[in-house]
Amino acid sequence: MPSDQPLLNPVDFIAFWQGWEGQRIGGEFVLGRYLGGGADRAVFLTEFGQNQRAVVKLVMASTPGAELLPSRWAMASRLSHPHLARILAHGSGRWDTFDFFYVVTEYAEEQLSQVLVDRALTIAETREMLEPVLDALTYVHGQGFAHSHLRPANILAIDDVVKISSDNLCPCGEAYFAPLEQDPYAALETRSGLVSLEADIWSLGVVIAESLTQRRTALERLPSPFLEIAGLCLRMKPDERPTAIEVAQLLRQSTEAAPEPVGVGPPQRHLAWVFAFGLAAVAVLLGFLLFRGHPKSSNAPTAATVKPSAAPALPKTNAMAGKAVLERVLPDVPRRARDTIRGTVKIDVMINVDPAGRVVSVKLEPPENASYLGNLSLEAARRWKFRAGAPPQWRLRFQIRRTGTKVIEEPVSGRGGRNPETGK
């Protein structure tokens, strides 16, 4: 495909792209209303399948680095996560004298950037936006990809679910697609042009600041725990920044610490984000729990991990536990995901066992621990096997580290105890 076409004059590109409306690309996608873009790319409304709204992004083949896009979109389309926007189709085409690549993704009712034009998010909205974003980011990083363009315009409300875009995903270590000199969300070290997980964390810190203040650099105005979290994300040395898993841990830890004070920003909400974020009250941190240190910096905070509420010691029933368990299954954590872990991720799973020793239900405790690693822990817990007559309820304490996983099982009630799921 030729790639020597000149880029458009910025003054003329809006009228140029609007002239594409109504064209059919890929044999099935009709370009609807032009939504925006630049001299070398554009986004249009389209339809996918049975009248399903979608968006299609066109990128001129003459754009530097555009030849990398088809392989990246192909790899990203194989990823699946409830908070990652789906890639529905991708390909290449030619119209008039212009060669281009295109990608079709889910339609978003709203972008975070549209909300921030009018107002800042409240503390509750920021927290509830970050939880799914961090869950998706942890998954993406665990698969060996960096998002590479994490910013409010790529945090979406799709069918009332918060998702991050997927068309900018890049394998770690590859070159950035877009120039970064004027990118306010790009980490300083990315001026070298290489994608990294640490650069995503820097971008996350900028997003946190902008979400609460409508300004990307107003850290001094952030309330706890966002001031501390953003400060960690924006450390100058990439290896001193937390991972997405660690940021999620600190956010959950702060939620459990204290009731939420009056939020930042006005109470009005955009309709799509009311459903996406929910109306439940959440908590914020009263005392900052220091996160993690670095051996080369005496001022760096020390590591912190989420500690589940302590269960009473059960020496007698614990001695019985080893005989009651027939088969233990540990979470199958991919190597790439394990490499992103620093310290220990602690996840508690409550399981209920029937009289025959079969697992009949599992749940996270607390439920807020739902995450990529939490879901893997639930899958593992469902495959445990017990002897007939074993205690009906158990707590599995998974401790996931970069080097491996351990588990401690504790019967919560003895034989004949009440099953909290059934009341029997």
C-alpha cells in the first residue's frame, strides 16, 4: 500500500473528512456523521451487525508508523475484558487517491473528557471511575500490552459500563504511534518513543489530577487518597512507580478506612455517568498508607498491601483442615501478569461445601476485591474438593507473589454449622 501521500493541511481537514460521509469501507461499513479527528485520521459513526451503533476510525496510510496498526489491532481484538472496549473489525482500504487503515469499535455514549469540559468529578465518581479502569489496565498489562494513550478521551461509558479504549494497545517495548513532544499525558521517559507499563501509570496520575480538578497539574488541590496515589504515579523514575495492581490495592484500602467527606465539585452528573458510576457512597482515606519505597531514594514511601480483616485463630479446626481437603487448586496467574506484581496480593475467597464435599458457591471477601486476580482466585476455588462431611464453609486466603502463590484454608464453621447462603 502506498505511503507517500502528503498529509492534509490542518485548515482544510474538517471539510475534507466531512466529504467522506456516506462512503462504504470494508464492503459493509457506511461512514456516518464525522465525529472529529485530525489531518491524518478521522472518526465516524457507523453500524455493525443488526443496527448496532459503532464507531470507525480511519488513519491515512501515509502517517508515520501507520503500517504497525493492522498487527496491533489484530492482537488487541483477541483480548477480552468487561472493562475493555471491543474491537469489532479492522482492515484497510482506498478511496479516491487515498489509502487508509480502519478499525471499528464499540460506540461510547460519553467520554470522560466530555464531562470534564463542564465540571470536575466528585470524589465518589473518581473512585468509581478508577476501579474499572485499573481492573482493565491490570488485565492489559498482564497480557503484555501497554495502553499507550490513557487519557480522559479514552475512558468511555459504553452501555452504562466504564471501559477503556483498545485501539491504541501496543505490545510493551514497541515504538509509539503518535509523536509525544506536545502530549501532556506522556511520561518524560517516553520521549524515547518506546511503549511501557510505567508510562501508563504516569498517564494515570495525570488523569486522576484532571478528573478532580479539571487541570492536569493541580496536584496540590487533590484530596486524600488521590493526592498520594497521583504522587506515586508521577514519580520521575519509572521503576519507582506502582503497578496497576498496587494502585488498585491502595484505592481499596482507602475505601475501607473511613466515611467519605464532602466531595470535590458540584453534585450534577451527566446521565451516562450516573449509570456508569452508580450513586452509592464510598469512602476515602483519613491517614495515608505509605505505598512503596525504592532502595536508591531515602524519601520513597514503603510498600503497602491490602490486609483483609483478621479472622479468629482456629488451631483445632485448622489441624483438621489438612485432612478435610482432598484437592487444592491455585490461581493460574499468567507469567506476564505475575511480573507486574510487587510485594504480595492477598485475596480471600469464601466457599460453601455440600455434605458430599463439593463446592456449591464461592465469593470474594470483601466483594470489593473483584479484579483480574480476584476472578482467577474464584475460578481456582470452584475446583477445590473436600471429603464428605467436611465443614460447610471455608475461607481460602490466597497470597499471590511474583515468585509464586500460597494458600491458607480455614474452616469457618464446624460440622453442623449454618450455611450463610442457604441459612441451613
